[in-house]
Amino acid sequence: MQRIKRIFTSGVEDVKAKIASHLELSRQSLDILLQLLSARATAKSDVDEAMRKITALEREGDEIIRGLVDEVTQGAVVPTVTNLVLILLDNVDNVLDLIYFAVKEIRRGFHLWQKESVYAIVANEVREIFNLIKSMLEYFQKMLSAGKVEEVKHYARIVSSLEEEIDEIKEDVLDKIYGLELTAVEFNHLVTLVFTADRIADNIQDAAYHLVTVVSSA
């Protein structure tokens, strides 16, 4: 029985290591996104180059997730947590996919940033949310390398706290957006960025909760 448990535990550790590799791709993509949010005078060629880089990272991430799903469904982890691990992988994949989606939205609408009221939202609240998301990612990475379950739970609580902070900023910035005189395109651009960021944060939080359950069961 102990030998079987060690096999499944090693399987979980392998899955965690590969998730960490995927998260590093998300972190790189997020850094590129934050650079765009910090550069009002960004040229279209710069945005196109950022899009190319993140597209490559997103495709690399898809390969990692496909390989992990195959491993998990073929018995890499204990059967009682197989479905939960698959949900965890979906959350992790969503993070990178949504960062990719956010950069596509920036590519479509960065010319709108020439309007002062639009860029003020982008440079302040939207960038603040994505900086907090970066912190969430960093703490989730710490969860993956933590040696003790209590340590994993501690980092999960921090992730949850950061997500709550993002929720508060989201509500405030939506109130601000609705109070501005914007065109429909400007309004949709800003709201899309805010809600996409919120979905990224939600997926990181969900992944953290699921990881806690998986490591507690291993």
C-alpha cells in the first residue's frame, strides 16, 4: 500500500512540476501585457510583435496541457482526484488563454488610448488589476513548490485575498467607466479588459483551491 501511495504521490509531483512550467509561460505573457499597458505611445508594430510572442507562448502552453491531460487520464494520479486534477489543468490553461485574449483586445483597441479618459483607466485601474494578477501567479507558483500542506494552504489564502482585492477594484472601475462620456467602442474595450482580467483572477483562485484539495489527498 505504501509503495502504491508513493507512486501516485510522485505522479502528483510530476504534474505540479509541469503546471509550474505552464505558469512560467503565463508569467512571461503577463509581463508582455503589462509592458503594453505601460506604454501609451506603443506603435502598432510593437503590439503586433507582442501578439506574436504571446501566440507562441500560448501554443507551447497548449502542448503542455495536452500532454498532462494524457498522463492524468492514463493513471498518473490517484483515481479519486483524477477529475479534480483535470479541472485544475483547465483552470491553469484558461489563465494563459485569457491573457492571450486580453492582448488581442489591446491589439484591436490600443488606438483608443489616445483619448485621455480611456488611457487613464488603462494606465491606472486596469494595470493595477493585472499587477495583482501577477502577484497571484507568483503565490500560486509558491504553492506548487511548497513542501508542506499547511504551507500550500497559507499561499492559497493569500491568492484568495488578492482575488478579493481585485473584485473591489473591478467594481470601482466599472462605476468609473459608466460615469465617463465614452463611445460604444471605447466603453466595450475598457469593460472587456476589466472582465477578462477578472476571469483570469477567478481561474487562478479556483486553481489554488483545487491544488489544495489535490495535495491534501495525495
